[in-house]
Amino acid sequence: MISPVLPTYARAPLSFDSFEKGQGPWLETSNGDRYLDMGAGIGVCALGHAHPTLIAALETQGRRLWHTSNLYEIPKQAELAAKIVDNTFADTVFMTNSGTEAIECAVKMVRKHFSHSGMPERVEIITFQGAFHGRSSAGIAASASPKMVDGFGPLLPGFVQVPFADLDAVRAAINDKTAAVMVEHIQGEGGIRVFPCADMRILREICDEKGLLLVIDEIQSGMGRTGKLFSHEWAGITPDIMTIAKGIGGGFPLGACVATENAASGMVAGTHGSTYGGNPLACAVGCAVMTEILSAGFLENVSRLAGHLRQGLESIATTHPKVFDGVRGEGLMLALQCKVPNMDVVHAGYDAKVLMVPAADNVVRLLPPLNMETFEIDDALWRIEEAASALDARL
Ligand SMILES: *Cc1c(COP(=O)(O)O)cnc(C)c1O
């Protein structure tokens, strides 16, 4: 018999009912056990669990006003949009409730840009194998991974996939119908695969040369995760359109599609919308998250913690060469490349009471809260070492 919850997820086989509460990087179970959460709800809880500033923002707004719809001005939405515009390449922001919806807006914006500019034939978007852009019809067509699209056809046309970070393949895929290239600077679900900064710069040049829009999906890599507000800043380039979600709400559902004035040129009144998108509750929390991440020294501290975590992981990988192949990623978006099945590592982590997240290419991801203390990172490293030793002993 089907469960009341649609069984689209294989849930973690944990020995207790569920997590009951969280504090900082810790999750506590119904029977009082504490787990160190190095996955942070898939990179969402950027400031950990139960952050006092976020609780205060939610409570204050919660007592005042939850929702009015986008029929009316929403001051908190305007405040959050201004914060994003002030701190990025973007001139304008559309708020959503999720990453997928931000992607959806980006895809529509690309097409509208060209139809509005008298080039309606330009509809194709080039994406990369291993990409993850969400689970909507456009999102799965963009990724085209068999696991995501099987049985859901006919797919939304207009997406072309090329091998990851293969610039010759990008050039070869461009034709009269090409509108944009969409890329994750660091593929998250795809296994923490980093698109080299030098190649990101060439990709920007190719787009400029051919009159294409560059869309960067920073849903996982953004909001401070790599030690910059957005990871493309490391490459010294800017996109035309960027998608944001995950960390921006710190656990409250929130996303955004942000763009230059030029890229957004076709998106006039009536062309797009969302009932909930950018409602007062979500934006109050989003503003609080932005303020924390932009506070003095925050991003520098992310880089410092990242160096510490990475060094520790490298040493664990070296100590257990039969379990791990190495470490990759940037900032606090890291992966242990596994030689044993990655789910074995995740399960050994459960036994050591540390939570890690599997991804494609047989890796386990570490996407911890960005504001952990050094001793908490050390604690996580001990637990991962314990998990690795347990696996080693079985080999
Ligand atoms: C998580 C993710 C998405 C989808 O976001 P949802 O909030 O799950 O809809 C899209 N792109 C990337 C890079 C992501 O990591």
C-alpha cells in the first residue's frame, strides 16, 4: 500500500523516528541523540539551525503580516531585492519559493529577451552533462539525466547538453537558434565538479562573442558557500542571469532569479508571476540571512573554516586510501571521492553521528553551516575519521 507521503524519496534508514530539534550544526533526535549536520539540509541551513537572528526576524514578521500577494507592494521584498542588487552584478530580482522556480524564471527570461529583441528564433539553451537545475519540466529538460527524465516525456524542447566544462563542445553546439548557456560553476548534485575559473572566463567570452546570455545557477554554490557571496566572483566574471535559492532562506523556502536590466528587458508587467514568491515572511528571513552573510569578516571566516575542513579531509583521505580517492570542491562545498560505494560512507557516518549527503560520481558532499566553530569542524572530522576507520576495518 502506498504511503500517505508520496514515496519519491528513499529516506535514510535511521534507528530513530526523526530529528526533533536543531541548534547550530547539531540535530537532536526524539531519543536525545545528537548528530553533527554536515549536510545542513542540502546546503540550505547556511547559518545552522535555530539561529537567533533568523528566529527573531521570523517571529517579528510573523506577528505583523504573513502574506498579501504580489498585487501590492511588499516592503520586505523590495528591501531584499535592493540588498541583492547592491551586492551583485544584478539590476533586478524576481523572488520565488524554490530553486526550480528560479530556474523556470531564468529560462522564460532568456526566451523573452530574444523574442523581445526581434530574434524569436533564438530559443535554445546549452547546458552541461551532470547538471542539476531542479525537477520542473524545464529543469529536467535542462539536465536531461536519464534518472530525472525517464517516463516524463515529451520533454520541453530547446535544451542541448554538452560534456561538462568542454568549451569546444560549447562552440560546436552554437547555432542560429542558440540563446544562452546555463552552467553551475560548481555542480552540486552532479558530484561537486568544479568548472575551472579560467574556463568560466572563456565561456563568458564565447557568450559575448556570439551574443548569448550567460546564466549561472548559484542555487547551491551561492550565498557565501565558497567564501564569496557568489562563486562566480572567483572567476572575475559576471553572468547576465543568476539563480539563487537554498542558503538565501536559511531553511525558509525562498529563491530568486536575478538579472541585468538588458537580460530582463522583456519581463514587463503580466509576463511572469507567483502567488507566494517573495512574501513578507520569506523576505524577512532572507534579509536577515543576507545581513549575517554580508557582516564584516563572515566570508573571510568561511574561507578560513573551509581551509581547515579541507586539510582535515585530505588527511583522512590519505589515511584511508582504500575508502577514499581524494577531496574536491571549493570553500564549504566539498566532496570526498569514494572508492567504496558512497552510500556505505553515508551510512558509516550515521553510525558515527555525522550527517553527509551523497551525490553523483560516487562522492559524499559536505555542505556544513557557514558559521560553524573550528572545534565543531574538528568534531566533524573525528566523526568522519571514525566512519572511515569502521569502513576500512571491513575491507
Ligand atoms: C537544489 C538545486 C536546484 C533546485 O532547487 P529546489 O529548491 O530543489 O527546487 C537547482 N539547481 C541547483 C544547482 C541546485 O543545487
